[in-house]
Amino acid sequence: MVSSGVPPDEVTFIGVLSACSYTGRVKEGIELFESMKSKYLVNPKTEHYSCVVDLLGRAGKLNEAMNLIRDMSVEADACVWGALLGACRLHNRLDLAEVVAKKLLLIEPENSGHHILLSNIYSSQGRWRDVAALRSNMRVQSLSKSPGCSWIEVEKNVHVFTGGDIMSHPEHALILKMVEKLDGVIIEAGYSPDGSFVLHDVEEEEKVHSLRYHSEKLAVAFGILKVPKGMPIRIMKNLRVCGDCHAAIKLIARVTEREIVLRDANRFHHFKDGSCSCGDYW
């Protein structure tokens, strides 16, 4: 653009900084961000700070990301704090994650998603009293979590799956068999259910059972049954895919030699040969 005489604007920098973040180009991203105002006379906005926080967070530079937020020339919004929260979860910085989640609650107290994120943090630490108090507060404020659901189109018909509810589908018996079969083969391939994504104080066996019937796993099982071999399985989900399902679908894609494309609330995930296009950060 510069060599063609077209000056980059604020939208250009959002695109370039996002690209740097997804490809892990920390040095280039920071240099571009610092040149915005000095070289191109473009004032950074919260969207640009959010991209750089995401860039630093992916690279594990959480303290640098926090310092950037503190030094921002504009007030940090939910997108900025949300980018840092994702990095905290990835790098297991639950101490900082709790601070960030509470910031999000102050900014958007009516957003049930922030309450759920903080509940996730507490549950992963076994802090069930805090989970119960948070859920009680949600009830007082009449906040509720949207149920996780996934859908897939097969032969021009859309099939919707809700977490834990398989019996309502007319082909539930076939789907259940496929779920159990996939569970067995991915365990042999190294899968270990991550109970930290179950937000209840229950026995480990119950957690494994709950994880097995998440909506995206049900949709994947149905897709393997119905989508012809060689064609990608395309699934949509209304919420962010959980970490356990993400790990499981990577292995399912490998052992079944299928391409699975999942669009969740955050981004597209292209699963192939045991890996995902998001690089395990979303």
C-alpha cells in the first residue's frame, strides 16, 4: 500500500496486527504498532490495543500485555481485557485471570459470559464455594447461560444438537454408538478427558460422562456418519468450543482421516491430521 501511494488507515492496522498475532510475529507486530502514530499519523484505538494484547498473550508475554493495558492512551474495554483473559487461560495464569475476569464483570456486569468465564476459573481450581456464590449472584441478577448447541447441515437439512440431549434426535442410537466408538479410539491415541471444563463439583466419572455428550462432539459423530468420506464436515456452534472438545476433535480428525471445520463464537477451527488452524489459541 505504501509503495503504491495508498496510506494505511486504522482498519489496515487492525488487519495487519491481527495477522501478526495469528502467525506469532511479535517483533514485527510491536514495530508496526509503534509506527502507527509516529510514522503513519494513525492514533491507536482500543481495537489496535486489543490486537497487540492478543499478540503478546499468545507469545506468553502476559506481564508485558498487562503493562501495555496500564499505559493505554484510551480506556481499556471488554475486548482488550478479553484478549488478556484468553492468554491467561492458555498459559495457566489463573491468578491474573481472576483479576481480569473481575475487570470484565465491572465493565459489562450484565454479560453472563464473563460470569461463566470466572466460574470456569474457580472450578478449575476446585473453588466450588466461589462457583456457587457466583451462580447465586447470576440468579439474583436474572442472568442465565445460553445452552451450548451445535448444528450441521446434511443433504439440505439442518440437524441441531444441544449438550447432554441426544435422545431427541431420531437417529440417537446410531449417534450414541459412534460417540462411544470415537471415544474409544481417541483414548487409544492419547486423549485424556479434561474435567476442569465441567463446572460442577462431581465425581471424575460423572465429569467424563458430561464431556462425552457436549454438542460439538455429537455433531462431529453425526457428521462422520452422514458426510461422505473425502468431504469436509462443517459444524457451527453458538458458544466458544471448550478446550476438552478441541483436543478431542483434533484426535478425531487424525484417527478418522477427516477434515472438520468448526465455527464457534470466536473463530473458524480447521481440524486436519491432528492439528487445528488456530494453533490451540482461540
